[in-house]
Amino acid sequence: MRFKEDSIDSIDFILRKDEVLTVILGGGKGTRLLPLTEKRSKPAVSFGGKYRLIDIPISNSLNSGFEKIFVLTQFNSYSLNRHIHRTYSSNSINQKSFVEIIAAEQTVSSVNWFEGTADAVRKVLPYIREQKPKYVLILSGDQLYNMDLANFMQTHLSDPDTEISVASNGVSEEQIYGLGIVKTTDDGFIQEFIEKPQDIHQAESCKQPNGSYLANMGIYIFNTKTLIEVLEDPGMTDFGKEILPKAIREKKVKSYVYEGYWEDIGTIRAFYEANLMLTDDVPKFNLYLEKTPFYTRPRSLPPTKINQAVVNKALISEGTILNRCEVHRSVIGVRQYIDHGTKIYDSVIMGLDNYGSFDRKHGKIPNGIGPDCEIRNAIVDKDCAIGTGVKLLNLHSYTEYEDEFVKIRDGIIVVPRHTTIPDGYSI
């Protein structure tokens, strides 16, 4: 069932503020996004020059009027916890609105850490009960989308029999293998769920008339009573693999078809392409919507300085200094310094935490990108120091490769965080 955008005006303000609790899953180990997740969780990875991936679901929830938010964290959580604390500080006056971190913990009743998406929510049920929500909205911490979650909630409420709602998105046959695929009845209720089918024949029954498939986005609404019931079995640790297949046999589970852009950032290639997509004239994921802004940490940085530089189809973040260089179809993060004669094409440069800091290993190369370098099809993580005349080109077209300075994944050159690359290095 689909609703027009103006239908959200009918939602009661008290319901949105007091009856809905958002729970954002802070992500697992994120091994497919290594080395970007070597020292941080996936939701803490920089995106779009100035944001973190976690800013996307938090902003979607806040923009939709759902301002009671728990973020569950576990792996490599320091960077994520620090960002959330600095960005979404608590409001001591309006205590009904909050963004709070719940870290995995050992308790008297459980000595184990979070063991899956469902297990994570099960272990924080005492905190959920304290808020007394009527509905629990569950989001993933590492996806790109700009959804009116209030519209999603309105669909859930439209049929009083609905106990669980699952947001779904149309995908092609090539995309189904890493996703959960659903089949619905004519009135939108889910009658079949296949988690990550191994071959096309497994999902054939879910194929839609237009040839596409409906994929589970990992975005759910549960009636709180229903959530508690489906989490009673401690042996069921994952929503997609275990909870949903059982629930569709026993509960009324409805699909909400979201027709906008949605990307699950699962690999280096997906992360790279999602960033470069932002440089398109009209990107599928649009950061420039005034009514639904994406929030992030406020920084007191100076304006970008451009000294005789050539910039084409690029996002340049605040505090950046471009000195007689060229930047083409690339995303440049905050405080980044790029020196004269350097050319950057189709790359994601995540920026710096400090101006002018010198690397400790070589003692002479400052943070930033030095003169006369050439960088193509690369991701340069934060706080890297790149010397003079460095060439990051993947001349041998490696799919996988690594040495002391770079790691190539999915054909993309990745310079890990805090790496120093000496003068003249070439790959």
C-alpha cells in the first residue's frame, strides 16, 4: 500500500513523539569494508566529505518526527560513540527527545555480547520497556536512503491487524543474492521470505510482473507487544534469517514498498560508487533537500580556499585548501590540503582531523597530498600524508593487492587511515 506525501499530516503529533522508539543497529564487524573498518565500525565511516554513515538513519528518524532514538553499538565503537555524543548531545529541557548510545554489555542475566541483529534488540529490551513505546522502529546504521518514516508508520497503522511492517525496495535479479527477498499478497501482506537466495530458482516465486524483486531493507516497525513475543526464543539471533521467516507464519506482517533510492553499503566498491554518485548533476541520493537535511557534527572551520585550481563535478568540504591542483569527479573531505600540480580523478579523499601535522615515521611529510601527485579510482582515508610525485593509478589493474602503503579491494585503491606514503611511490 502506498500513500501520498501529504498523508503524513494526519499523523497525531503525540504518537510521533511519545509512542514510537527508534532503535538503530550500530553494525557488526564490517569485514567486507576493510580496511576502512579496521579501527572503526561501519556506521562510523566517513561519507560524502563531511558526514558519517550513522548520520543517515539518525537524520531520517529526526526528520520524520521520531526523536527518541537508541543506537546499539559493539564492534570498534569508540569513534562511533564519540561522533554521536559530539553531534547529538542530549537536551536537558526536553527529555522526551534524545539520541542515546547503548553499548553491548555483560549483565547478571547475560554474559554474552550481541550475537546478531535480533539478539542485540533482545538484550536491550529492559531499556525499551522503560520508554513504554507503543511501536518500535528498527533501522540499520549503514544504509543510504531518504525515507519519510512517518509515511511508513502511517501505512503500518492503516490496518489495525498489522503487527510487523517491513520496508522493501525493488531490486534487479543481479542484486538478490545478498538480500532477503519477499513475496506479498495483493493487499500487501508478506506470504514468503527468502534470506539471501543461493540461486535464481529459489526466488522465482517472488518475481514480480515487471521482472524485479522486493528486497527486505532491514527497516522494520514492530508493535512493542509483538516485538517482545518474537524475541522470546534466545536461540533466534537474526531478524532476516530467523525472526521474519517464523513471524510471517504466525503474525500479520505487511510490506511497505519504498520506491526511492536505497543502497546497502556492503563492499568497498559499493561505498566508492555511492560517494561518487553524489557528484552527479542530479544524484539519486540528494544531500540538497532543505526539508530533510542530513545532520552531522558542527565544526568551526574556515571557508574552502581555492588557489588557481581546476574543479569539475566535485564535492569540496569546508576548511579545504586546493592549491593549483585539479579535482575531477571526486569527493574531498574536511580540512584536506592538496598541493600544486596534483591531479585527482574519480576518488574519495576523506580529509584531515588536523592542519599541518607531520608524520612521525618519516619526519618531513605533512598531512595532506603533496605536489605533482596523480590519484585515480582511489579512497584515501582520513589523516594520510602523501609525499611528492606519488602515483596511485593501479597500473596493473589489480583486483586484490596490498603492500605497506595501500590495499586494493574490488579494484579500488585504498590508503588506510594515518598512512604516510613517501615521495615517488607508484602503484
